[in-house]
Amino acid sequence: MDTPLHQSFDAAQDRSVSAPVQGKPCFLIADDTPGKQNYLRALFKKSGFPAEVVLAHSTKESEDLIAQMPNIIGAFVDYRMPQEGGIPVVEMLRRTHPHARIALITASTGETPEREAAQAGVSDYISTAYPEQFVTEKILKLLGEWKGAK
């Protein structure tokens, strides 16, 4: 479900799964909401993070990309996606890319998503249920920290 935070980004939606970029560091954005994907991609580009963005729209698409890509260095994963949701994606990333930075980014609030995210091994948890400027600043700060930690 789109929220006002994501609606302005819907015009540039891309419903295709991104092809793996061989040999380059990659950053996975796994989210079924095109507006949120485009919002996160725009923030990623603005941050200057040194990686190529790849997109997935479901748990299955995410798992397929993860299996094909040995060079994932980070990910934004939505808590609620078609099929099994984001937690299995985080768990697979942790198994296959143990050093990847992973943030669970969701419109959900409450203790359950945050607790499940921590148990799965995310680096950070961000709820998009807050004002857009707050969320934007938090995501850009997180990307800056991750970029600086390389």
C-alpha cells in the first residue's frame, strides 16, 4: 500500500527485476511498492554510495537475485512483500553475504517487525510511518555511515 511518502516517486516505476551486475558491488532494494523502490533508489543515488542498485519485487525475486550475485554489499528489505515477506530475505542475505549491511525498511510500526528484524540479523530498522523529512534524513545518515565504514 502506497503512503504519501512514496506517491511522488510512482511515475518512474520500473516493474522489472534488475539484472545482476557482474563484478561490481551491488545494493539490493527488495520492495513490492514501486513508489518506495524509487524513493529508496533516489536516496541511494543522492548518498553517492559506491554500488549498483538491483531491484526485486518479492521474496522469490530477492532470493533468486541473492543466489546469482556474490557481490551484494548491502540491502534495503521491506518487511511485507508478496510470498513470505522480508525476514526470509534477510536470513538468506545473512547466510550468503554475512558482511552485507541490511536495513529492514517498512511502513509497519510496533515491536513485532523490529524484534523479528533484530533476530534475523539486520543492521538497522527504519519505519516509514514517520514524517517524510525524518525518514529521508535517517536513511541518508545510515547510508553515509555505511559508506564511511567501508
